[in-house]
Amino acid sequence: MVKILGELEQNIMDIMWDAKKPLKPAEVREKINKSSAYTTIMTVMKRLTDKGLLKRRRLGKVYYYSPAKQKKVFAKKSLGNLFKYIMNSYGELAISQFLDTIKSNPSDMEKLKQFLDTHEE
């Protein structure tokens, strides 16, 4: 199965993509919640660096992190891979379930209609 990001990874990346400047793990922990251990945040941020999603720079004894990829670039590649996997594995059932899911929210259905209208060939 193709996995994009875990919940904590996604929360950290959302904070990093919204940040106007590089952040240290303690600042990220403050924005997430204080229930996560500092060492957990630090470890996940290091792993995100190893995955190429964050870059880090050391200033004194502290690492500062910033996004290595824009959110849109990351999402486009990751979702493309995920959708290919789902379509290859489930085909028509994947499309049917997608439509069943999106039909339950009129706002999402309208977004889909607008997208299809602007992308007709």
C-alpha cells in the first residue's frame, strides 16, 4: 500500500508549510500541542528530513527546519502515486467508491463538477 504521511507527520508538515520562517522542534511542539513529547517531535522532524520533506540547518546547538518541497509539489506526486496504486488494484470499484463518497457532500460534488467543466477536452 502506498502511504503518504502519518498523522503526526502530516500535522508537522502542515505547520512547516504554513511557517514564514524556519522553526525549531520546540516551536513546532508548541503549535501542535504539548501532549507530544519534545523528543517525539524532534525524531519525526529528523525522519521527515531523511525522507526529503524537510531540510535542516544547525545554528549553535539547535536545528532549524524548513520545508524542502512545496505542499503542492509533494501532494501532486504523492497523490498521483496513490491514485495509480488504487486504480491498478481496484479499478472501477475505486471510481464508484470515490463518487459514492463525494456525493455525500454537496460542496465536494460541486467542486468535482467545476473541475470537470474546466478540464473538458
